[in-house]
Amino acid sequence: MSHQLRIKVGAETFTATLLSNPTATAFKAQLPLTVSMTELNGNEKYYDLAQALPTNATNLGTIQNGDLLLYGSRTLVLFYESFHTSYSYTRLGRVDNPAGLAAALGTRNVTVTFELQP
């Protein structure tokens, strides 16, 4: 099964690489997924998944632009700014080239499609 993810935001498409872990495997089973992601803190978009995913949360210390993470067991988070954090997340993957991600996601809630690349 592919570890390459396509993330569509409006007319923009980004590719991401998912990790080989139980969380990413369970996430892939829910794809394709088109969701309305909520803006938070000027650095992330989040969406609460219908089904909980397995977790292995750790304190990452620094979030990177393009990180795709899971907060708790159901909250999918796509970060578009880099910053330090004291929160713990489970890693899902990362946008391969996050240039333009912040502009595409904007400052409001946005519809995002996640699908496996063939």
C-alpha cells in the first residue's frame, strides 16, 4: 500500500509521505477523506475524525511547517507554521514540499481532501 498522500486545498495539490506506523495505517484505511478543517492559532488546521486511531504520542518540542500529526486519538492536525510546543502528538507524516502550504490553507476554515496517490 502506498505511503504517498495527496492533499488537495482548493486548486493547490501537495504530496506528503506517511510514516510506517499503526496510526498512519489506520488513517489510510479512512481515505479518501474530504473534510472541513478548522483554523486554530494561526499555525494549524484541525479536524476531528469519526473513528479513533491508535496513538503513540510524544512531546515533539518543535512542530515543522508541513507536519501531519494526530492530537489525542481523533484530531487530525495539519501545521502550516513552525514553532515550539509543549503538547504531545502522534506522527502521521509530512508534506514533502510545504512551500505555499500556508497561503493555500489561508486564515479561515478550509475544505481539504486527503487521498492516497496511486
